[in-house]
Amino acid sequence: MSDLEHRRGTASLRILNPDGTPAANRAVRVDQVSHQFLFGCGAFDAIAMNFVKDEEKKAALARRMEKWLGLFNYGTLPFYWGRYEPVEGKTAYAETMAAAKWLREKGVQVKGHPLCWHTVCAPWLMQYSNEEILRRQLERIHRDVSAYKGVVDMWDVINEVVIMPVFDKYDNAVTRICKELGRIKLVREVFAAAKESNPDAVLLINDFNTSVSYEILLEGLLEAGVPISAIGIQSHQHQGYWGLDKLNDVLERFSRFGLPLHFTENTLISGELMPAYIEDLNDWQVDSWPSTPQGEERQAREITEMYSTLFAHPLVEAITSWDFIDGGWLKAPSGIVRADGSEKPAFHALKELIHGAWETHETVTADAEGRLSFTGFKGGYTLRTDGGKAALTLDGDVNGMLQLSE
């Protein structure tokens, strides 16, 4: 456990009974009830669950989200402009806010993804000049970051900037303004709008490109004073697991900026891998992509190794499994739950880590003055005796007095 000391803290407490007397020689049950680390997953089903009309589908989605909540404390909700506002002025605010509030009520941290991206861009923007596109892009950021403040306080502000000005699959409004302004100026503009709208928000830049090009871009952005809270790194591994060499290389290279690292979109396949010659993953279009028993065992091994490596790194603050269920993006078997809702080995592997090896549960006996100490993973705790209970947040070493309530 020595390599996980940065994930843990020690509480040295004097426990008082509800009447204020020391909890002398009492057995105190210590149970971790939440994690400081962000264990995440795409939470798009939370929107569908609240608005689907078919009762059978609604029940299936509710069962799926119950499994989701059994693992994760951090969810990504979709804000792709072309889907969030397919017709100018008509947004998906009601259903998205309902989902975000529902997740928050369940103790889940919520991130919006993304505020600016050249893909799934609003087609109606194309009628406007570049100057007007930029104005509306910044207006969109002000509108949405302000509207969700206090519910969604974490955002992928801009997505895949490295490729953005040279993206040539199809014409779109955001590539147009990125070509004209340049990467650094556009990123500076969108981050400034987000920061102004919610000064306390966690603001990410996010990219699948883990080459030196992303490093160079980050250097320029930081030199320009862009208020990046964390570096987002996508890790879609449809063509095979990165392995420890690449994973450690990425960690080493992006750690030099000294910013928190979020692995924002992680996928590991439990079926046949996508061919290596495919350059853009979106070009691999298949009718079906089945999960296999051998692939599922491989996926569980890989997810265990990858999560363990990332959790051990002091700058990594969040890991998001992109697909909860098979058959999502590109129909890939990239979920940790099968299409029929049954749990794959990867689901149980993650559960054994998140709510097993990396979660603290123990019983400690207070001394004659009610003093005790314990070391646990950072997060929220409940302490109980046969006389009362109390809540505690362990975010480092904690010293003090804690009075129980009945």
C-alpha cells in the first residue's frame, strides 16, 4: 500500500457521546461512504431514464442506473451542441438539468461534455459569418455554464483542439473559426467565457491526441494564461490496450505541467479488436460487434492494471469509463455491462477495486478518554457506536474532536 499513501489520510480524534462525555472504551465502526477520487462513467442514460415514455424501457434504464450508482461517483452528461440545441433556441435544458439534479441527489459529481467541439456541431451555425459564429459560441458558453452553476460545476470546455483547424471530414462552424483565429486564441476565448460565467468551476481541455502536438499546445496555452484546471486525456483503446509502457509514458510527459490529469474517456474492448490500419475510429462501421468470453477476461485484466496504475499516480484525479453498456459508440463491446444488462468480469474487477481494495471499513476501539486513530482512503465517512453516529470528511490528516448524535 506504500504507493497509495497520497490517496490516504489519518484521523486522530477524540470521540464524544451525544451527551458530551468521552466515548470511553467504545467500539467505533468506521465506514467509508464516499470517495474523494472521481471514479466516473458516461451517464447519458440518466437523461433517457427521466424522459423515455415506454415503461418497460424506463424500468430497464432504472435497473441499469442502479448498477451504475453501485460503482461510480462521477458522471459525464452530453452537451454536444448539435444535439443539445438542434434548432436554434430550442435546447435540451429540461431533460439535461433533470438528469444532472438526479445524479447530484445521489451524491454524484457531474461534468458537462463539451462546450466547444467541431464534431456534432450545431448545423444552423453555418449560415453565419465567422465573427458571428464566435459570438454565438461564446454566448452559448455563458448561457449554459451560468444556467447549470451549482449543479454542473465541471466542464470539458473545448474538445480535440489539436485536430480542430485541420479537420477535413466535413465543413463545420467551429473548424472555420479555429482556422481563422488559431488554436490558442480560440481556446483562450472559450475558457475566458467559461471562467467568467462560473469562476469556481473545474475547466478542462480534452483531447485524444497524446502526441507531442498536445504538449506543445498546452505549453502555448499556459504561457498565454489560459485558466486550465485539469488536462483531459482520452484513452479509447478499440485497437488494443495501451499497455504499461505507453500508459507510463503518457503519465510522465503530461505530468510535467503540474496540473491534475483526468482520463476522461476510457474504453477497453471485450471482443475482437478493431484493425490496426484504421486511422479514425469512426471509420470502423460494423453491423454487430459481439463480446466474447475470452475478450471479457482480457478486458477485466486490462481494466484492473490500468486503473491501478492511474490510481497510484499522484496527479491523476479522475478516470471515466466511457461506455457503461455494450453497443454504444461504434456498437463496440466496450461496456462493463453486456447489452442484456448482465455484469461482465470488468464490472466486478472495478467493484473489487473501488469498493474493495480502495475503500476503508474497520472497527476501532477508543481508549479511556475516547481517543482513537485510523488511516483510510480519502473521502466521506460515517463513524458509529452503539450510542450514536457522526460524519467525517477525510481529505488528509485530520485532528480534533467529534461528537456523536443519536
